[in-house]
Amino acid sequence: MAAYTGDDVPALSDSDEEQWQSMEEGSEHITVPCLLCDRTLASVSETVQHCKADHGVDIPALVQKHRLDDYGYIKMINYIRNTKFSAESLLLTSNGPLPWDSDEYLKPALADDPLLQIDVEELSEVTAVTLSPAADDQVSLLLQRATQAEDRAQRAEEALARAMDDLHKLKLLAQGLVLNTDTSRGPSRSGAIAELREDEDEAYFSSYGHYSIHEEMLKDKVRTESYRDFMYRNMDIFKGKVVLDVGCGTGILSMFAAKAGARKVIAVDQSEIIYQAMDIVRSNKLEDTITLIKGRIEEIGLPVEKVDIIISEWMGYFLLFESMLDSVLYARDRYLAEDGLVYPDRCNISLAAVGDTQKHSDRIAFWDAVYDFKMTCMKKAVIPEPVVEMLKPETVISEPVVIRTIDCGSVTVSELEFTEDFSLKITASTFCTERNFQVRSQCIRTERTPEHCSSHLTSLAGSKPTASSEEVLLGGKHIL
């Protein structure tokens, strides 16, 4: 056999060389059919950008949302091509069972589909390179501005949608008030929150849209840790259950329930804090367990017929101030399963006599001579107004007496308006101002049966401070 040498290779003519270059250029040219329309693009990156700009479908974002690996991405692309899946349906696809989650969609719907020739990691990189061309600073700046404008427009659209939804609810509320003016004057009532006038309703829920009140509640370690400890110590109660959190705020109780093993948690709040709660839930990767709904529990619909457990941090000053318990009872009667549970389950309102002559002088006797001027008429306005503060244990001069125990599993709204007679056993020889009582010793027992751990929260004088403190009713004169 003759030896092979370079001389054996025939020389290429100019026409042969041109034909070879033409073949090379042809092999580099590809076309990519769009997933959602009949348009054909010149590259994968252009196709991805086209889907986002013209159809509102961000393919890399979908991959991240549904946590798709390479196989999941291939199935999604083939499913969309096979079924002509619309952009609207694609955007509405939930995180539940995915329609393309079948091995039959591993078979390419389009031969040599360029979208199937890159993996999930490359998909984001290809898009990023196209959107940030380092070669032209001016183009890069313009693209950055366009992206920022798009983000602002999207946020504005979301805010407008929320405003339109709120406006629609206000119209329905106003219509209901007009149509029911006569009947609403009757003696029947369905709950204090449900009967709030529009301005009262807005003022109430707007107060919970401010961050400071939620910061104060979260920093109330006594109250918050009581809920946390109960749920974490009784995971057998919550494991696999559907939990409803009424007035969820930042979602802290919902996240406790999720960590305690709840299968699904539905968190409801009317105030604007719900939007921060959504971000908080996503940041803690609990969005698959916790569903957040904005609205009043009396007006919205839940995605389930019944729930197993209702939790709520509804307690206000003097326990019942704010009327949040009315909403919890509505949720109990409407959504709680027959053998369901409400936590907290039992609460006490207690009274105690207080003897603090210095405080009485500061608040009542003060008006006798204010910078040498007599302002005693102010006492009439000051005396009926309760004072919220932490009392010193040594100022309590009687044994506390429970004037009402509330069983959240059975109490009715009408039973929350009551009158009670009581007597106090005085334990110290000192002056007591008339009606100067520690009127709230909140006692929250979350206890189902003896074999489960209970959690106890109180605002008695001498206990650890909570955001609720004690409520003091002042008197106009001393009692010996």
C-alpha cells in the first residue's frame, strides 16, 4: 500500500471552496418556531424574548416557578407544541400536578427542536447574554431603563387591579347598606365587624396595614412564643390537617402551623399587610403549603369546604376590644369541620382592685389646679376613659376574680355582650379609687385533652409584659 502524503489530496478550485463555505454558513443558520404563535425566530434567545414580550410568558421564570429539571423542561416544551397550549392557560398553571407530567411528552413534538438542544442552566445564561450586551454601553443602558420601566408598569398594573377589586367590594358594600337600611335597624346582629360602617371598616383594617403594629405584636415574645410553643409541642394535632388562620397579619401563626406539620394552611387578612405576608411566605419557601387570601372572612370564599383547625391572634384590650372574635366565630360556624378545633380554646376576663394613690393623683387630682388654673370639669372626660398600662404587682390590693370564661368552641356572638356581678376580696389595708380595677387578666388556654401540652398566656400584674398590658378604670374618689 502506498504511503499517504499531503500531495495525494486534490486541490480545491475556487468554486469548490465557495460551495464549502456556503455549506458551513447554512449549517450555522437555524430557525426556531415560537411555542405560542406561528412566528419563526432566528435563535433560541430571540424566541425566549419574543415569548416574554409578545405573549407575557417568561420561560426561564416558568422553569423556576415549577422547579423543572431538564426532563421537566423537555416535557413542558413538547406538551405546549403538541396541545397548542395557550399563553393564558400556561400562566394560570398552578404548582399542583402539572399537565405535562407524563413520560409521553419526552418524545419531541418537533424534529431537531432548538429549544430542546439547551439545558435549563443554559436557558437563563442565553437570555442574560442577549439582554446585557457588553459591547455597546448605550444599548445596555437603554435596555436597563426599559426593564425598569416594565417592572414599574407591572407593579402599577397590580396595584390598579387591587384598587379595582377593593372598589368593587366597596360598591357592593354601599349597595348592601342602601338596600338594608331599614332591616339593619332591627335588634338582630350578625357580629360587630360584619356590621361596621364603611368608614369604620376602613379605619379598622387600615390600622393593621401599618407595619409598626405588626412589629409590636411580633416583638411581644410572651404572646407569640405561647402560640409557637403550643403548636410545636402538639405536632400530632396539626400533622396532615387543614388550618385556617383568621387575621393572619404577617403570617407568623400560619408559618408555625406549617412547620408543625399542617398539610395546608389558608391565611386570611383584609389589611394591606397581606402583600408583605405573601413575600414572607415565599422567602421561607412555604408557598406550597400556605395560601394567602386578601379579604374579610365574612365575604370571601375559601378553596376548601371545611377546615380541621382554626387559629387566630384575635385578642384585644379587655380581651374583646376590636371585635375580632366575631370573625373567628363566623369562620368556626361556616368552615370548621364537625370534629374541628379552635385555638385558643378558652379565655378568661378577670378583675382586681388596685390601690395606687400616686397614679390617681397624677391623672385625676391633677385637674384641680393646672398651673394655678382650675380644670376640674376635665375629670368628667378623663374618668370614663380606660388606661392601658403595666401595673406594679404591689399596687394590686385584691385577689383577681374571673368574671367571664369564654369557650371559643361553643360561645355565640350574642353571648359576648354580658353583664356580670362580682365581689373582690381585699388583701391589703390601703385606699382604692372607685372603679380603679385591673380589668383584664387575659388567660388563654390552648388545651384540647389532658394528654396534650397546654400553653398559658396572662396579662396579670406581675406577669411578663405583653402588648395587651392591663386596662385600668379610674374612679373619681377614694374608697377606704
